[in-house]
Amino acid sequence: FPVTIRHAFQQTVDKNLNRLTYLNTDAGSLAIEILNLEREKIEIEEMLAISRKAAGIVQDKLCERLSHIVTRVIQTVFDDTVSFIIRFVERRGVSEADMFVVDGAGNEYDILESRGGGLADVVSLALQLSFILLSDVDRWLILDEPARHVSKEAQKKFGEVLKMLVKEFGFTALFVTHSQDIEAIADRVFKDAYRDWE
């Protein structure tokens, strides 16, 4: 080892040996130190329980707000009775969010496997809007083909909802689209004519 590492290691060993010598000579101080450590452990466990409870309350409120916003958007676009559900679960010691939709009969459906991907587009947009609404970030929304999987019949409604939300909440939206229904909601349209550069 380099001299500085060896010196630092030797100082640590000497310090611990001195501490052990002191503790061996005074068994009473060892008992007091153990009691203090046990009290600290109890206090830390109590603080962890309080923080877990607070996190649970925040997660419940977040679930409620997100579910409401996303459900409203889904029901407006699809004229449907499905509800968006988000549920926080603990896996591998970490909180994760399970997201799905529930129909009027209580059947749960995976968002990615429902409606040919159109539902995933709508949920994605609603979650992005929710994030912006619930945070302190600038209200810019940049989307690439936001309705790419939404059926032709629902694209007009999707566009209307997008425009309504942008105006209602003061967003600036910039998006790329091939959908004429989505393009129709824009205040300004910039067209890029394809050119063969070869």
C-alpha cells in the first residue's frame, strides 16, 4: 500500500484499539452505549414508519388525481365508460405503478393491448399533461404523431380534446402529425414538402 493509505489504516486501527481498551475497562459505558443504540434504532424505525405512511398518503392522492384526469380524457375521446386506474405496489423493495383500465363490468384491461394501441396514445397524452399540470415545469407539450394508433373515427375527437386541454391549461403544444384531423386543430401549421435530395 502507499504510505498515506497505510498510515490512514494504521490510525483507524489504533483508534479502534484504544476505543476497545476503553470499553473493556468500563463495562458500564458499553451497556449505556448499547442502550443508546437501541433507542436510536427505535427512533429510526418510527421515522421510517411515519415516512412510509406519508408516502402512502401522497401516492393515494396522486392516484386519485391522475385517475380522474386520465379517465376524463379517455371518456371524452372514446365516448366510453372505461376508467383509468393506477395502483402503487411494492416490488423488490421499491414502489412501482401498475396502470390499467376497467370497463363498466369491472373487467381490467392492459392499456398496451387494448384498442390496437389507440388507448395507449390517449393515456400517454393524458399522463404527459398531468405531469405538466402537477409540476412546476414550463407548460410545453412536444408530441410526435400523438394519435398514430387512434382510429380514424376517434382522431377528430382526440384533436378536439387536445385543443381544449391546451387552451384550458395554458399549454404551448408543438406536434408532428400526418393526421388531417389533428392538423385541423392547430393555430399554425408548418408544412414540410418532401424533397428528393439525391
